[in-house]
Amino acid sequence: MARPRIAADVFFLDRASKRPLQTQIRETVVASILSKRALPGSLMPSSRKLAEHLGVARMTVTLAFQELVDQGFLTTQSRSGYVVADSEAAPRLPMGNAAAPIENSNLWQNVLSENLRNRRRIIKPKNWRSMPYPFVFGEMDSTIFKHSAWRECVRQAMGTRDFELMASNEATDDPLLVDYILSRMLPRRGISAGREQVLITVGAQNAIWLAIELLTRTPLNAVCENPCYPDTLQALRWCGASVTTVDVDENGLPPDDIPMGTQAVFVTPSHHAPTGATLPRGRRERLLELAQARDFVIVEDDYEFEMSFIEPPSPALKAIDKDQRVLYAGSFSKALFPGLRLGYLVGPEHVIAEARELRSLMLRHPPGHLQRTAAYFLAQGHYDLLIRDMRRQFAKRRTAIVEALEKTDLEMAGAARFGGTSLWIKAPNGTDTEMLAKALLDDGVVIEPGAPFFSGPDQPTEFFRLGYSSISVEHIAEGIRRIGAKVSAR
């Protein structure tokens, strides 16, 4: 009996994707097998016909087929070509006849404590990368990142010795990465710590979340800056804290405005989010003095200190903490790439021990191979070279933005004194920057409205953040011109 042959037109490629064509061919074949569109014993299209249909080189298809043979999804038969294997390597998924979903939203609404979808947050358009003028904060510029160096570090981390070590189920952090943090990262911030005082986290946001979870097991009176990073405020409220926000000024958080009865203060002293203000030495000492006198603790979010291309950043608040009242959160995500999700929490040994146990309840421990890859990237000097290149590029971009702003009605309301990757901008009074941001999308411009950073009613609407980590210097002037023109026309 002749074998049924699968038509070439059931396979497709996404030409808009930057992923390798050979990879896409393998994936579309596997998908057809798992979904039973391609049954065991069926003949695959010939490599020539499939290559013609997909518009690729015949060798690309042949290499994809050969790898699928190695994986057990296909077999070869003399004079027949490639055949779908009848193998346990391809457990097949049922298709069709699925039961209609039952609407039970009312049930879940009764048991959910809050609708997080309605929280105030920073939302980037999904297609921001295709926009010509993306003033987006916290994203990587792939033209600067050292891809080949990262790939080599991944290869090293997947070696037999490292693979066996990092594939274990022990709830421990990579000692190479911890050593780098202790010997290089923390000393740059003026911080001295021991191995048991450091916990690796899934980004700085995870570090702050762990701190919040530990602090809110009993009722907590907390203070946040206003404006502030919205997820910190939301996490505190979600975990049951009673939160007071204190308005910042050009020098950051005024310590004497912290109300009596406060038990924890969440602060970004070296680089206030989002204005960029730096807490002066006098205010830092006063904050620590009040913490000791009133018996409260401080959670310090120290982000982007590496981006110091104007002047050295101020030492961390943790560096002058003599009474062990500061929990310090740091991250590699801003300097490397957001998807890395590697951060760290530094604090008293007994507090970190509790955070380690809490982490193990949530995710056991962060991915070991990712930690080892990052450790190699850092230890072999790639990170320092990357920071050097980023500083050079971001200095040019910041200068271009400042010069372009001078030709508009926009005002630079805040910026990190040492550098950073964003500016806090004020539009003319009465401007609604949420509406402005929506209108600018038609011009290919992406900005971040300031509303999510503020807490409470009757907050200003004129502010927005301009990030410059992911926009080329050549596009900045035109992007700012378009923002200025839209503001003037409103």
C-alpha cells in the first residue's frame, strides 16, 4: 500500500521573525506531528518541494529533516525519503471535540481578593520594537550587547562539570556569582558583606517582593516615595501593608516628613525613580538617624548605578548603615538585558536566611545554569567592557535629547546627576500625557506617561519619562521634534 504523502503547503515560515529558518522548519514539522496533522508512516514532502514552497535553500530543509531524524520524529526509508516516525518521541496531542468552556467568572470573582489587572502600571505597546522612535526605559540595545561573548559563556556553563553541578536540586546560589557580587559589585557601592548576607533573586523586583513578604507577615506601616516605582507600592498594598506616600522634592525623599509609627521605608536614594534625584549625604544620615531613633527599617532599591557616564554615583545608603537597618536590592537586568532576571538582596545574615527559606517556597532557587553563565560573563571581563560601551553610547544619546528638548516647550524636570538611561520630562500645564502617549503612537513615537508613578487623587498629569537605552542617537532629534509638535498642537 502506498504511503500517504503530506502536502508541502501545510508548513509555513514567519518571515517577520528573526529566528533561524532551519529552527522554524523543525518547529512547524514537530507541531504538525504532535497535532496529528502528520500521522505515523506518512511521507514528508521531498526536500526539494518543501524548499520551493518555503522559498529557502534545499540544504536548509535537509539539515532540519536530519535533526528531526536524530530526535526520533522522522525516519528515513530507501527510495521513499523522510517518513513520520511511529515513536514515543512524538506523543500526540488530541485535536478537536474539546468541551465548550464553562463561564465561571462569578465564582472566581468571589474568591479573588483583588483585580490586579486594574492596577496602575507602566504598559509598553507590544510592537514598540518596530516603532522608529522608542523612548522606552529599561530595555536592551541589541547593537551594544556582546552576543558572541554571551554565547561562549553559555557554552562554558553547559560543559559537563558545570552542568552536573548546576543541574542539582540544592537550594544554593552559584558561588562564582556570589563571589563576584561580594568582590566587585558591592565594593563599587561602598558595601562590605559576607557570603551569608547575599541572596540571588529573580531580578531586583523579586528581591523587593521577598522583603515585602517578610515584613508584612504582621501588620506593617510602610512609607513609599511619591512619585515612585508603581510595582513597589502595589506589592505593599497587595500584601496588606498600610502605605503612606511622602512627596519628593528636587533632593528626593525628605526624611522629616516620614510620619511617626512608620515601620519600613522603601526608597531609591541614589537615583530616585522616576525623577532621578539623588538623596544628599545630609538626608541619608538623617534617614538612618530616624530609623534608629524610631525603630524602622529601610529597603533600598539601587538600580542603574553602572550607568555613570557624567560623574561617579553616590555611595549606596547601605554603605553608611552602621546599625544593619537597610535591606539592599541590586540587579544585573538593566545593564545586561531585562529577560536575564538576575538580582540580589543584601542584608543582615538572619534576615537573608529567612529570605532564602521564603524563596525556596516560591521557586526553590533561581536557574543555576543562568547564574553560572552570568558569572562567567562577569568574571571574564565581558560585563565591564559592555558597561564601558553603554556609557559611551548613552552619554551621546542623553546629550542629543537635551539639545533637542531646547527647541520645544518641554522641560527637563529631573535627571540622574551621574547619568542613567532616562529623563523625567514635564509638558506644559494642562497636558494629559496619557492622551499624548496614545496620540504619539500614530507618529511612531513611544513615551511612558507619568501617571502610574503617582499615588492618590488629583495628581499631576503633565509628566512623562523618556528612556534612551533602546533608541539610536540618529533618531532622537526627530523623535523629540515629533513630541514637541504634538504638544504644541494640543
